[in-house]
Amino acid sequence: MPPDDPLSAAPSATAQRELLYAMGQVHKQWRRIVDRLLSPLGLSQALWLPLLHLAHAPGAMRQKDLAQSLGLDSSSVVRLVDGLAAKGWITRVDDSDRRVKKIELTPEGQAQVQALRGLIEHERALVLHGLSADEIVQTHAVVQRLLARMQALDASPDTTDTDAAGAAPPGDTTPSGPA
């Protein structure tokens, strides 16, 4: 590569792999921490994660959208919704279009979300203690850029399509360690 090529200054393939591996480990560890924190309340990830997704929605959410946001198939989300409804935490919203199934939190579900958010916020503060506001903002910006890149690659029928997702990755792209 010519010396003025911006790709020549890219981090090594090892550094790239280690970055993505570390991000995955952070995600897994955070989920374990929250599961451990909420298990005394009888909440597993299968319950608390959908509650938080529903709480974040601007209104009633389509079951299809909940399934997509959780990475579940439609039959799995039906069982999940049935379980949450049986606990009284969500309700199905009547809609004129019977093909669209919408759900929303009940007042009991909203109270549950408030309780778990309080616990999670405290734990989040402990985890992020020692990081400056600038470090948090910069890390968030980098992660958002990576997420946008991954979503563009995922949406592209050919992941080598540089038009859909930006520049092709530099260097060695063969995996040789934790992906």
C-alpha cells in the first residue's frame, strides 16, 4: 500500500479481533451481572430483557418488533408474551387489524421495570466507576459507529459490498482466535 493510504494505518488484525472479542465479553459479563442481581426477584434474562424493551418503546409494541429486537423467532416470542401476560406484566392491545398483535406493559409491569431499573442503575454505576465522562462518551460513540457498520453489513446481501457498508476491512480477515 502507498504510505499515504489511510488503510495502512489501520490497527493490526490481532488488535481488531481482540477489540471485538472484548466487546462480546463485556456484553456477556454484563448480562451475567444483571441476571445474578435480578434472580432474587425471580427475574431471568428471558423476563427482564423483554420488559426493558417494552418499557423503551414509545407505545404499544408489535410482537413482531419485540421478536426482532430480542433476536427471537415468532413462536418463541409468543411463549414469552404468554408468560409475561400470565404474570400480569403485559397486556395484549386490541387493534382493528387482527393480523398485527400489539403488546404493552401493564401498571404492574411498569412497576416491575422501575424496580429493576433502580437495581440495574446502581450496578451500572459500580461497573463504570473510575471512567471519566469523556471516556464514556467516546466509547459510546465508537461502539455506535461499529454497530452502524455491522448493521449495514448485515443488511447488505454481499458483506464485501463497500458501497453499502463503507470501506472494506483492511488486513487479515481470517479468524485465528476468539471471534
